[in-house]
Amino acid sequence: GQQVMQIPQYQHVQEGEDFTTYCNSSTTLSNIQWYKQRPGGHPVFLIQLVKSGEVKKQKRLTFQFGEAKKNSSLHITATQTTDVGTYFCAGDSSGNTGKLIFGQGTTLQVKP
Amino acid sequence: GAVVSQHPSWVICKSGTSVKIECRSLDFQATTMFWYRQFPKQSLMLMATSNEGSKATYEQGVEKDKFLINHASLTLSTLTVTSAHPEDSSFYICSARGTSGYTQYFGPGTRLTVL
């Protein structure tokens, strides 16, 4: 079945350093979404990418969708302690049925 | 806008009892709702997809007779864990999608503990 792999599983950075998490799907995706989950909380939608090669920015966050629509990345510039949490990518390969396959998540720790 | 609520937020029950979890879209009509399960420090696993007025579609390995899903209206879906056992203890999260776009809005989750 479809798999979405996400690396790294954990990342510890010093505040101010950059951070990147990568997502790879075994199948071509119709769209990919990114979520952030704080400890004890629920996933909060960050962004969705639909087009091949798409790049979107939200302040210090940059999201990319690969040309083949099978991989994606989230890059955070100059991390802050408020960036702490687990970042999940979630791919939809079923033609917009909404069935999301989540990656394993990358847990980010930021040392002040 | 796009708020999804879940009730209860947490529940503790004895083994063998049934537990119902509600998922509501508060300010939009959810044509499709999804139910996920998340074990500690793990990712979200899709359990089933429910469309209003029709039977839920379960993912492989999810027992439909154990996890009963009802999507009776465009704003409410329920998940009933029947004859719960300790291994069913988990964080259950629903999400809802409206009539347009890809975005799913997640509820705050229900933490189920089965003793």
C-alpha cells in the first residue's frame, strides 16, 4: 500500500538555527498537507500544496512540493522556541477523496 | 471559522464497556469526516472515512464491528468503540472536510483509557 516516509524522526537545534524535515511518498500525490502538533494537542493545519514544483512561504516557514509530486519539504529559518512540536506531512494520492496518509512526523526541540 | 469539536475530551472506562465519541463541525457542513487513531509518540493512522448518509469505509485491519461509525448529519459523526479492551486505549481524532477544497480540520481529540 501507499507509504509516506518522513525524516528525520527527531531534531534538536539551538534557537536561531534552521530546520528541515523531508517527506517522500511511494506514489504520486494529488496534494500534500503539513500539520503541526504540540505535545498533548491535536494536529493543526499549516498548508496544502497541490501543484508540481510549488513553493509556499509562511513567514519563516517554506514549503516545497517536488516536481514529480512524490516528495515535499518544510524548512524553518531561524527557529524559535515556539516552533517546538511534531511536524507531520500527509499525502493524498486517492484523487482528492481526502484520505490522508500521514508520515511518521518529525519532532523538533529547540534549545533557548 | 472551520471549527471541529469532539466530545468527550477524555474518557476512562472498564474493559467490556462501549464508548461513544462525537465529532461535530461547528460552523460548516462536513460532507466527509475521517477518524484517526494515534498511539503515544506515533503518527496518525486513518481508521475510516464517513460520508453523510452512507456507510463508512474502513481501512484495512480496522474492525468495522468494533468501531461503529455513524454520520447521520452534515455536522455530526460518531465513533462507538464496542466492548473496549485495554489495547483500544488511544487518542482518537476526527477531522472534517467541507464541500470545497482539500483542507481537513481536526478536532481536539479524545483520549480513551480502558482499564
